[in-house]
Amino acid sequence: MKASRIAAKASRIAAAGAAAGITVLALSAPAFAHVTVQPEGTAAKGGYAVVDFKVPNERDDASTTKLEVNFPTDHPLASVMPEPMPGWKIEVTKSKLDKPLEMHGEKITEAVTKVTWTADGKGIEPGYFEKFPLSVGQLPEDTDQLVFKALQTYSNKEVVRWIEVPQKGQEEPDNPAPVLELAAASEDGHHGSAADEDSDAESAEKASAHTAASDSASSDGTDTTARVLGIVGIVVGAAGVAYGVLAGRRRTTA
């Protein structure tokens, strides 16, 4: 009887120890990183932005050799420009739009639907991450976020699909898609668009031209004043000489 109680107690202690060990492992296990997208500065509605897709390598025995980022079709972006990256080949894929976009007074009939980076070197090795920058625009004004679905390929041919759309009020999915949060446009309506940049450049040119004209007018006025004073000086000098000659003649006659 006593032996059975001791055995039962030992069994309970062992079970408690195992549960504690599992808890410790769960708490100490690192959270897995995933592909994310963040703007450099602010991504304002109706404007343009530079965004970085941050890609960590989550494997100990393989490198990331390819990244595919699929663009949202419900809010297409007409302008997408990648930044050259040493060690990576970049391919931009465009598709026809069901409904043309209008940008800067022009109709856009196609938009970028995918950008693919393929390593022509080592890629992203274990223990490292890399950022993949893109200039994008014009950002939509009728949504608060853009969802990009990404595929990460490793050198061992494994493909991780970051395509699950996070839902508000729910736990983050295992493979969340990168989500770009859009900020409200500034109160003065400035979006940082190409049209605004052209306007700023035009204003700067006008200001420069106005300054040059003012400098020219000031220079012309200064030259005119100098010429008038020079003529007056010559006249006064000539009058002085004439007066001296006449005075000398009078003294001689006397």
C-alpha cells in the first residue's frame, strides 16, 4: 500500500516536471520572424513612398535565394521602381488592368503585379536578413492598408508562402502576408507626388528668375547712376578749368 502511494506520488512529480519543462521551452523558444514591409518615412494616401521588404533567413542550413512579392490587384500601383541591388537579379512583371487608372491626366492600362528578386550569388545566408527597396505610387486614397503576398525560396528548394492576411482582433497567422499601413494625407493636401515635385521645381525656377531679374535691374540702375555722376564730374571739372583761365586773363589785363 505504502509502495503504491510512493509510486503514485513519483508519477505526479514526474508529470509536473515534464509540464514545467515544456513551459520553459515554450517561453524560451525565439519567435520566428517573417517577411514584412515598412516605409522609409511616411506612406501617405495619394502620394509616393519608398518601402522596404525585410526578409530574414529562418533556416540554419540553407540560404534565401529568391523573393517574389505579389502586388494587390484591388488597388493597383502604376509606378513601381526597384533599387539596383548587388548580387540580385530583379524582374518586374506588369499585367493589363481590367479598369484603367488615371494618373497626372494620363490613362494607365497596365500595372505592376509582381516583382521578383533572384540571387546570382550567395543570397541571404543563415543568421542574416536583407532589405529589398521599392519606390511605389500613386498610393490609393480609399484604403488604410495594402496587402502584399510574398514567396520566399531557399537554396534547398523549400518555399515559404507568406500569404495569410492578418485579421483585426484575431491572432497573427503562422505565415502572415506583408501589410503596408497607409497614413492620412497631410492637412495641406501635400502627398509628395510627382506633380507636387514638378510644381516645387517650377516655383524654384520662377524664384530664381525673379532674383536674377532683380539683380540685373539693380545692376543696371547702379551703372546708370555711375555714368550720370561721371558726366557731372566732367562738366564741373571743365567749368572749373574755364573759370581759372578767365580769371588768369583778367589779372594779366589789369
